[in-house]
Amino acid sequence: MRDRIIHEIARSVVAAGGVENVIQALVEAITRGAEAKGCTLLTLKEGGRRLVHRVSYGVGKGGLGEGNILADHALEHILEGNPLFIWDMASDPRVIRKEEADREGVASMLFLPVRDSKGVNGLMQLYFSEGKKLGGEELAFLDALAELGGFILEKAEAQELLLRDAEDAHRDLLQMRKERRHFLSFLSMVTHDLKSPLVAVQGYLKVLLRKSADCLDERMIAGIRRSIQRLDAMMELVSDLLELSRLESGQMLYEFKTVSWEEVLGAAVEMAHELAEPKGITVATEIHRPLPEVFASDIRLQQLILNLVSNSVRFTPRGGRITIRARLENDAVIVGVEDEGTGIEPEKLPHIFEEFYKGDPESPEGTGLGLSICKRIVDQHHGAIWAESPVPETKKGTRVTFSIPVGVICRLEDKWLLEENVSPSLPGKPKGGKE
Amino acid sequence: MAKKILLADDDPEVVDATSMLLEDEGYEVITAKDGAEALEKIKEENPDLLILDLLMPHVDGFGVFKALEDPAFAKWSKIPIIILTSVRREVSNRRYELETGRSMSYGAYLEKPAEPDELLATVSSLIGNAG
């Protein structure tokens, strides 16, 4: 019972006041209450081989406070769990530095082993300036207080370790952020350097084609046209690679804010029309309002929908139709893009969200990255994406559906990536710490 | 007299291909490889139109823009400008607003790669035919 009570007290007291304050108060209260000259609390470190001064009241830190005034065997006996009271410091054979005791004016000393849940973790020394008689009950009570000190020391150890871990983690986080910034700026540079020559070369080809169409035969003209197209494809690949890398490194999280699904869909549908109309494809919508607001990136959600639409446009013949649906269901917004196009073979279906997976490897169109970018965007919004082909209701085409939860989901690591100035602070951390 | 166009871009290929295109249509083309050279040539040559790249060394396109707002360039502050760049329009507009507190105003903004026909149509809409 005694253990339980003491443990409870230790926990709530430390939570309220912080370790330093409590052990300071402890040694002071004990000194005054026992009408002693002073009191020192020492911690046992290095697996029980060294006593280190932790706090004292009424007596100097050096000398007596160092914890080595007793002969080794006497000290060992105490640290095995046996309290010791030395009535006369000046003449007791167990005291090895009598001159210290004399200098401080200490006549008697009480040595109390201090315990925590695992065993003895320290020593409490109580100093008396005159010969003192302590009754059995008083000794037992002081012993209980020493034990309280022990539990508190245990909490202090744990807290220090926690703080050290938090500081390490913080340092790693800052390093990670720095590296990510470097990487992103490197990426921008590289993509620019990759794209510029492609743009220049394509520009030349276009102008040459224009100028010399009269003196080139059909085959040469076709060759130049093909070259221009292939350069377009390369530029798209470079852009997609940049996108993917940006998404990988969490760039998107910076764009998160409160957005309206209705606005996102409105803009996406408008752009979908622009993509589909030139190819003679109609866009139908089935949007069940009202739709909620969500903490997300509106540009990415639009990009997601448009990627799906442009896939559908690519594989749907002229005169075909694409349907965009959206509804709220069980705390998530579900959006589907459905077409009547050529569909996806069943054996390919499980792979379509992989990077560089192209439904038709021979086709020059598309980079194979579009759907993996879609999946990244969905992942970063903690949602899910899946495809059905053929569409069960119509037996043809493809439908890609994704769901995005409505609740603000912000994992701890997301939060730390977003906040630039997070610093660890725990209750009881001594003021004037390193930060 | 033929209309004069000042083309500023640090990529020699872009400068060559675009000059070829414009000269074929009858325009006179002066070129500059960065913003500093562009500003000098504006003073020397009095072009009727500027085609400006944004990302150039020393003085970039934004630098030219800002310089043209300075009283020293008052005589040329009304020259129509076509921005021809790989930077996305919203990005440029936002950057300019952040840096100067004003919105960027230009005759036209074309994102590279631009179709030759589109470029010619844009030039013509701003200064007419070569003349």
C-alpha cells in the first residue's frame, strides 16, 4: 500500500510542479521538519557504481555533499537497502573523512537508501548539528519520504531520456527539411535544364517546317512532324517526373487549406469540357449537392480529376461520352470518372497505378505516370482510388473512382512537416535550456 | 519602314529560330542575350515591340520590366511587350506582384513552346504587319 501511495504522489506532483521544484522542496521540508542542519539527495549512476549530487539544502555541495564520507563497506550495506544512523560522526570508525564533518559542524548523520520501482537508485543524507535521537516511528517516516524521493528521481531520469530523444528527433527533422528544400530546388533547376533544349529544338523544327515545306517531300515533312511530336512527349515526361518527385517529397502538404468540393468540381468540369470538346466527346455530370468543404489542396484535386478525364479522352472515340460523378457518402466524398472507351484488360487492371505502366506500350501517347501521380495525390489526402473495367452497369469502358475523407486528417508527421518552428517542450523542463 | 522587333532570350537557338520566323514575315529583328543588353538596345534602336524571355542571366525579364517603369526609360515605357517564356503565367504574375506590389502588365504572355503561327498572330495583333 505504501508503494502505491508514494507512486501516485510522485506522479501527480511531478506532473504539476516539475522534478526540480519537487526534489528541492522535498529536501528542504525534510530538513526543517526533522530539525536537521541540512539534507542532500544523491543519484546512483553508471549501474550503481557512482553517486552523483542531485540537490541539497542547508549544506554545501562539495565535501559532505559528495557522498563519499563513509567507508566502502558501510556505503555498500546502505545501498543494499539498509538505513544507517551515525550518532557520533567524530568517533565512528565507518566515517572516513571526519574533518569534513567537523568543518561543516555535523555531529550526526542519517543515511537513507532511496528506492524506485526497480531498486535502490540513490541516497539521502540528513545532517544534524547536535547529537540527535530519532525514534522508530520518525525513522520509518523519514524512510518513506526518502522513498518518495526515489520515485521522483526515477521520473526525472525518464523525463531526461524523453527530452533527449525529442531533441534528437527535432534535429533530424530540421536536417530532413533542409535536405528536402535543397532537393526541390535542384529538381527545379534540372527540369529547366532538361526542358530548355527540347523547347529550342522543337521551335527550330517548327520554323524549318514552315519555311521549307515547299521543297520537302511528303516523307521528310512527316519525319519532321513526328520529331516535333516526340519532343512534346519528352517534355511531358520531364514535367511528369518533376511532378512525381515533388509529390514524393511532400511538397503538396504546403498547399493544403480549406477548399470547397463544389468549387473544385466546378472548375474541373469546365476544364474537362475544354479537353473533350475538340475531340467531339461530350461530358456529362451527376453531382449530388451539397458537398462539404475539406482540408486539402484544391489544385491537386483538380489535377487528379483532369488526369482521369484526359485518360478517358485519350481512349474514347469521337462521339463518345465521359461522365463525372460526385457524392458524399459516410464522411467521404466519392468522385468517379467514367468513359465508354476501349477499356482495360483484366490482367492489366491491377497494375495501372504503377509508375511507367502504360496500357499500350506501343502508343506514343502518355507517359505512364499519370495514374501513379493520381494515386500519390489520393494517398496524400488519405483516400483511396480504384478502377473498374468494363463498367459493371454499361458493360463497356472504364470507370476510375476515388474517395477522399472529409474529416481533417492531419497525422503528426504531416503536422511537423508543415510547421517550421516546432520545438519540443515537456513539463518540468528546466528554464534556460538549450533552445 | 519595316517594323522593328527587339528579341531578348539567353538561348541562342531560340533567338535564331524566332528571328528566322519573324524576318521571313518581313519584320526587322534586333537581338539581345540578357536583360542588360536588351535595355541598351532599347535606347539605341527604338524598337516597336519587345519579345522578352523571363529567365536570363545578369538582368532577367523581371528586371527589364522594372527598369522600364523608371523615369530614365519614360520614352520607351509604352512599347508593347510579349513575354515568351517557359515559366507559367500565374507564377510570373504572382512573383512580380510580390516583388513590386503592382500587377504585371504586358501585351501578351506566351508559354514556350509557342506555335509559330500563334506567335506571328500575337505580334501582328500588337503592332500589325511588318509594313
